[in-house]
Amino acid sequence: MAALTGWGNFYVIVGTSAGALIGLQFVVITLVANLPNAPPAPQAVHAFSTPSIVDFGAVLLLSTIQNVPWHNVDSPAVLWGVVGVVGAVYEVIVVRLLRVQNAYRLQFEDCLFHVLLPLGAYATLALSAYTARSHLRHASFGVGAAALLLLLIGIHNAWDNITHLVLVVKRGER
């Protein structure tokens, strides 16, 4: 378990960032909902904003899991695997949400940041869980990379959503 102890500061920083960004995104969505022009379609909010909250939540959960004083690797590895599998299943739901929304025409960047990169991060978590017993050091780096990737994806997507809502929806240029 010594392989996990050196990660404390990393997960405090990443987890704190994720928690703060969750709160910030709620504030922005609340402010945008009160704009005088038509607020965004609920389908678009579910397709574009909710996945960012889920990704930030996954980072916050991983940070919590990593800061628990475990006695062996089995419990955190199982939880990494659960987060990875649930996240991958959620990405299938995101694909459906993106396809049924009609408020915005998808670009490659949207598919990359809303589906492909998150799916890669969640797959990395599942793979890290699978390899944790035999390669704990490598698995730890996999979990750290997945957490950081999900945080960066969430930041990108939240920024993209906010700029779209402010620059397009606020001006009524639907």
C-alpha cells in the first residue's frame, strides 16, 4: 500500500478542484437559466452539462477513494473498477443524449471531449482495477491519469458550455 500513500497531495488538489468546479457549474447554469432570452433546451443541458458534472463527480469520488487509509489494494481496486464500468456505461447514455438533442449540431471536438476521451479515462480506470494486484504502481498511475484526464475534460466541456450559453443563447442566435 506504500504505492498509494505518495498520492495524497495529488488527490487533494484534484478532488478539491473537481468539487469547486461542480459548484461553479451549478452557479453558471442557474444564472443562464434566468437570462431574458430563451434558456437552452433541456435536452441540450442533459447532453452537454450533465456529463461534466458526472466527470467532476467521478474525480471527486476517486479522490475520496484514494485518501481512505486502506489495508490492502482489493477494496480500492474494486471501487476503481466500479467507477470505470459505470462511467463507461454512462458514456453510452451520453452518446444517446447527444444524438437526440437538436439544439446544437455536433462537431468532432464534441465527440472527442464528450465521448471518446471520457470513455478512454473510464476504460483506464477499469484496466487499472484489473491490474492492481500484479502491478500496483502502474495501476496507481493509471488511476491518477484517468482522474486528471476527467478533470481536464470537465474543465474543457464546462468552458465550452458556458461560452456557448453566453455567446449564442444569450444573444438569441439559436
